[in-house]
Amino acid sequence: MIIPNNNQGDETQFLCDVCSEPVTNPICPFCLTEEIEAWLTFYPGLRKALLPKIHKYLDKISNKITAYGTICIKCKDNSAHVCPYCFTAFVFYELKKLHAEKFILKEYFEFFNFDLHHTGYTKEAEELGVI
Ligand SMILES: [Zn+2]
Ligand SMILES: [Zn+2]
């Protein structure tokens, strides 16, 4: 989604397709997936179960990629139109569905916590005692 940013003249601001917040930390889900895949090599069983789900999600969003989007700071592609928070939240819930062990969730949060305002999945993680 794209809206004019009235505060800064004709500059535009890009909103996350999922939460409709401006994408302020533009690392695209594709780059994040590379990092998640690297991390998951330590947990082959989980990797096998989780990766197909992540790739399905990526397929869905890559169908929607248009000429508009926030430029990812890593791959310089304009595919960062789902914010890192929404993407890592998706992965977190998938990990939970797969009954990933607590120490794995804990590690996931050490590496991939984009809930910078502590208003989203951090709360749930606290309840689970993983952060
Ligand atoms: Zn979002
Ligand atoms: Zn990227």
C-alpha cells in the first residue's frame, strides 16, 4: 500500500501490507528468511517442517510485488512491503504451532526480535517465559 506523506512534501511512505504501519526497518522477508534458514541448520527437524511454510508465505507475497515498495537495506530490492515485525511474528507463530522447544523460541528471540515497541508477540513470549 502507498500513501502520500504529507509531512514531507511529495515524499511517499510505504506501509506494511499486513499491519499498515510504515516500514521503518526495511529488511525484506526474503533476506530474513536467508538468516532464519541459516539459524535453522542447527535444528534439521524443525527446518524441514518450517521452511515449506515460510516459502509458501513468500510465494504469496512475491505474487504481490509491484513497482512500489520500500527498498530493502540488504538486497536493495523493493520487496520490503511486509515489515520485519509482521514477518517474524508469522514465523514465531509457526514455531509455536510446531511445538518448538522453549530454548529454541528463546534463541529465535535473541536473533529475530523485531517487536521493538514490545506491544506484539513479545508479550506472548514473556508469558511463555522465553524472553
Ligand atoms: Zn507489518
Ligand atoms: Zn532483501
